[in-house]
Amino acid sequence: MQTLYWFTRDLRLHDNAALLAASRSGTLLCVYVVDPRWFTPFRWSRRPMGEHRWRFLWQSLMALERNLRPLGQRLHIAFGAPEQVIPELAASHGIEQVIRSRQPGTEEADQWASIQAALPDVLCREFETLGLLTEGTLPMALADLPATFSRFRKQVEAAGAQHSDILRIRTLSALPPPPGFARDNRGDCPPIVEPQHATPFTGGESAGLDRLQHFTFGIHGIERYKETRNALDDWDASSKFSPWLANGCVSAREVAETIREYEQVHTRNESTYWLWFELLWRDYFHWYALKHGADLFHRDGPQRQHRPSEFDAERFADWCGGNTVYPLVNAAMNQLRETGYISNRARQLVASCYVNELGLDWRYGAAWFEQQLIDYDVASNYGNWQYLAGVGADPRGLRRFNLDKQAAQYDPDGEYVACWANTAGDA
Ligand SMILES: Cc1cc2nc3c(=O)[nH]c(=O)nc-3n(C[C@H](O)[C@H](O)[C@H](O)COP(=O)(O)OP(=O)(O)OC[C@H]3O[C@@H](n4cnc5c(N)ncnc54)[C@H](O)[C@@H]3O)c2cc1C
């Protein structure tokens, strides 16, 4: 069988059920498609792929290519629309099968449908590689996914999924040869912009696995994670796994198994449990996005909870540029713009300010995050924004943080604000 493997958010060789299926082919064409629409205005955004995100993704692609080479493979990086590129490559290489990872998001689903329609004689298969669970190991039908995380978690834990169903797949050490080496047009991709602030994040499978080992067996950050995770700006207070998870450089199951190994070798406490708990949040939003489809982007959410909001260009630009009247929010927005990452606490604060104090339509805020975050993940981003805007999976409705109290609690000496105060910019 001649197979085309379309890498998407699964840029790794370990625990990759989709690539494992593709490895049982006669020849294998490994493809990644960089879509020009990522760099042009779309929906509520000036462009979905900002420079930090793009740099991290590109590093991840280069790392994947380095890992594929010893297996006799290479990565064909195409700059074009996937619904054109994939059928063209399939036709020119006599492809009989196309494989990719299953993913949430309406554009992703539409593209897959177009590709299938364009390739009626080609077998198109998707495998689940993005989360901890698969649809088959979910303890409920997708249509019956609970409306809240808490009920989801209880059902998952009651089904014993933490221990029995989550097993990683071995790292691939052999792949079939490519059908030939055609030149790709990766040179047409936008240039990479080096950051003005040095960032500790480097894309790629090895860097991600290194961070996983470092945070667990290295510095034992996992043992006190529950107490430290809410810090505003401390590299080792939380795992920082998210950019690698979002790009699939590290699999969620690999993280879950590492937690389990750590618990067996060292200790099992509330903090080790909490890291699993947070990973499960990620899974919940994954299934939430798959269940609700286009409603993930609906202003009023799946339950059509209307909350008054508007789009005001000036207020929006002030928020993006770190020019509001709230120093803590400005600091976080500056950090986001300068580095492509802010902590979970900072995300909650700036989103709460955006929705409650500035009265803006949450979808534009989510689109700004989409552009800026190196860990952007369609399900986690839009799911969390809906949650905070009171139109998502939160039984308590709108969340409003008292920004003065938060500053006193999380930045009592004003260090964070001072660190990120003087970099206000433009949206
Ligand atoms: C408005 C808003 C937008 C967000 N957008 C994204 C996004 O685009 N991509 C993204 O990965 N996370 C998003 N999050 C969730 C969370 O802020 C980040 O996952 C976390 O800050 C990443 O840092 P960490 O890896 O150190 O997290 P840790 O605290 O170490 O958590 C470990 C892992 O658990 C998962 N996780 C933790 N909290 C959440 C959560 N609330 N929702 C989903 N998964 C979670 C992540 O995969 C994370 O890497 C968003 C949160 C908010 C409030």
C-alpha cells in the first residue's frame, strides 16, 4: 500500500497510533502542510498564526525532520491549502491511503471532508492521538459528554481510566521508504522572526520530552505542583508542557505514564494527582469541541446563554497592547505579546478583565490568544474562553476576578508588573 501521512498536531514518533498504522505500508510519503490562510486575516483575527507560534511550530517541524532522517524518511513541507496540496500529492505519487490524526475544529473537519471528496478511490483514515482517551475508551457516548468537567472527571475516574486504558505506544524505530524525493516549496513559507526577549521554549519532540523528564524526575516539580501552579510568572511553578502538547511533540499519554512512573518510584500525593487532573481538563475540552462543532465559536455558546457584549476597536487595541487602566493586566498582555506564553492565572485574569471590565465580545479576545499563544489549541483556547465568558462548560456562569485582590495575592511586591511594565505595544 502507498500511504501519505499528513502530520498535523502530532509532530512526534512516540505514542503515535496514526503513524504506527501508516508504518505498515509499502511506501510512505510524510507531509506537513503550512496553510497560507494562517497568515492572513480570518474570522475575528488579523491573522491566526502570530510570530511566536510560527517560530515554535517551525522548530518542531525541523526537529521532526531530524528524527525522520535516521529512519530513511524525510518531511515534505508544502506551503498551500491542504485541500489542494493533499489531493495533488496523492495523484502525483499514486497514493492509495491517506492517514492523519483526528482533531477538533470546524476548518479541520471541512478540509478533511474536501480531501475525501477529491479522492474517492483513496482510503482516508483518521486515528486518535491527541488526548489521553479515545472515543472508544470514553466512559460515555460523545453525544452524552457531560455539560461540566466535574461530572466528566467523575465518570472517567469511576471507569478506572487513570490506570487501565491509558497506555502509550512504543516509539517508532522503522518506517517504510518514501516513494521518491520531490522538491517541496517550504521556501515560500513566511520567515521566522527571532524574539526580542529570550524564551526558554524550543519546539520539537526531544525538547518536549526533556522538559517532561526535567519537571518530574529532574527537579521533582510535580511533587509540589498543586501549591505552585498558580504563580504568575515562575518557570518551574507549572509544567510548561502545553506548547509541546498543543503541537503534538509530546503525547498526553506519555505525560500520564510518566506521572504514573513517578508515583511508583517516588511519591504519590495531591500534586501528582493534580497534574493528571489538569491533563484531563485538556481532554475534556477536546471532547467538548468535537461534540459541539461550530458551537465552540458561537458567541452564546452551545447552550445559547446570551450575555451582552460588543466589539469596540479602541478598547480591544488597549487590551491587546497592554494599555488598559489595570497594571496587572497590562503586564500579562505585554508578556503574552513579547513571548507567546502566559501562565494559567494570568490568562484567567486578562480574560476576566476583557469580558467583565471592558465588556468586549469574547471571540475577539480568543482570536488574539490564538494568534499569540505558542500553545494555542483550538479546543482548550475556545473552551476556556467560553467558560470564562459564562457561555461554556461552567455551572457557575460568568467568572469575575477582583483584579486588586489578585494583584495583592499573586504579585504582592509588584515584581511581575515591574518586570513587564514598560513594553506596551500595538495590537
Ligand atoms: C482564556 C484561556 C485560554 C487558554 N488557552 C489555551 C490554549 O490555547 N492551549 C492550551 O494548551 N491551554 C490553554 N489554556 C489552559 C492553560 O492556561 C494552559 O494549558 C496552561 O497555562 C499551560 O501551562 P502549563 O503547561 O505550565 O500548565 P500546567 O498547569 O502545568 O498543566 C499541565 C497541562 O494540563 C493542561 N491544562 C492545564 N490547565 C488547563 C485548562 N484550563 N484547560 C485545558 N488544559 C489545561 C495543559 O495541557 C497543561 O500543559 C487556556 C486557559 C485560559 C484561561
